[in-house]
Amino acid sequence: MDDKKLLQSLERIAVALEKMAPSDVEKSSITDAQAFVYNAQNNNLSPVHAIASIPLNLLIAIDRPRDTLLQNTLQFARGLPANNALLWGAKGMGKSSLVKAIHCHINQLSDFTLKLIEIHREDIASLPRLLTSLKGTKERIIIYCDDLSFNQPDRDFKALKSVLEGGLEARPDNILFYATSNRRHLIPRDMADNERSTAINPAEVIDETVALSDRFGLWLGFHTCSQDEYLTMVSGYVTMLALPLTQQDWQADALNWAITRGARSGRVAWQFVQDLAGKVVVEPLKT
């Protein structure tokens, strides 16, 4: 093959590869909505116009993490220094609900427009590409990953660690990263113990497993609620839905509902009230 034909072949290969590569996120699309879901396969943002959020004042029994995260997010919205945040702990206690509620609450204040981008756990490896695409935008952006965890310190684990802090390129000042997890250190304890037991230097394994969570400036713990707190949650939802019931009407059923679920939490309270609301509407129609 002569040089001319070789050059033509290389040009065709280059064009084909260029078509296969995902294009950059359109910076203009960030103004289309207040919230988005990131699609890593084609590197675009899908707008979310109806955010699954509840009023901030209905998140009961999480006063300290609520107030801490709200203050941190307000600082960020105002262009002041703020920290990446890891919300960890008991299931159903409002970790992801708090992130969405604070985002909506702040956007109700006339001075701010805060963007929320959800990235799925399986797309974490593409996070550096997303940050590069968003570089230079004027909007304040929170990138949010729900139920973040790793089965071992893998490639994605190390990529996220580098993005949070530790990479050569600094994270853009207009972007924060919030994550929720049931695990404080994002990796199962039995996995860490197994890695440690077979390692030449066990201390290095422990350092590796906690190194990622250490890069979140805020650790906010969520713990199981008491019976009184659970009943207060139910009462708040009943009031929000304007159900014509007194606490005496539903308290025994609410406690039995929690027993059958084997847990008390904000999620269980909401699920009970959803069931209760349906019965309040349906049962009168039977009489």
C-alpha cells in the first residue's frame, strides 16, 4: 500500500472512531431544567421536570444532618466554600429524600438556581468526563449518586477518589458531589476484613477502604428512629394529605404496619400513609 492509500485509510478510521465517541454534553442543556439524569452511554443530560421530592419540614428525626446539609448547600449556592457530602446509615431514613428536598427548598428562594444531576453507580467511571463537559458553566451544580457502594477497591473506586480530591486537575468550583450509602466506608466490612487478613500489610488495606469516604468533607449519619419519631412522621404525612383522621384512628394500625415490616423509618411511615389514604377514599364508597 502506497503512502496516499495508507493516509486515506487512516483518515477513514479516524472519522469512524470520531463518530463512535460520545460527544460532549451540550452546556446549553443545563438551562433546560433544574434537575437531570446523566446518561453515560451517549454523554447527555435528560431533564427531569417533575422531581420526586417532599417538603423539607416533613423529614423528621434527622435534624442535625438536615441542618448541616442545608447550611452547606446554601453556602455553595451563594458561591462560598462548601464540602462534598456523604450521607450514610439506616435504610429508609431520608438520605436521598433530604438531598432532593434541600435542592427544591433552595430553588424556592428567589436568589438561587441550583442544578441537580443524578449519576448512576454503574456510571461512576464516566464522572471525570462529565466534569470536563460541565467545566466553564456558570450554574451551581450538585452531582448526586444514590446508594453508592463498592464490593472492592476497583477502578471506579479509585476514579471517584481522584475526582473528589487527589487528582492532578482540581474539581471545578461550581460543582459539588453528594452521595448516599448504607455503608459508612462504602465497602462491606466483611470484604475489608477478608482483604486485610490476606494482605502483606493489613494497615494498607484499611487505609485504602477508608480513603474514599475520607475525601468527603461532610459525613452525615442516619440512624433508626424511635417509636415516637415514627408516629410523628406518620402524623406529618397524614396532615400533608389532609386525611380526615385523628391519631387515635390510625395509631394502632401504624404500629402494626411497622411490626410487619420489621423496621421503623420515614419510608415505612410514608408507605403506611399511602395505604391509609387509599382506604380512606375507597371504604366510604362501599357503604
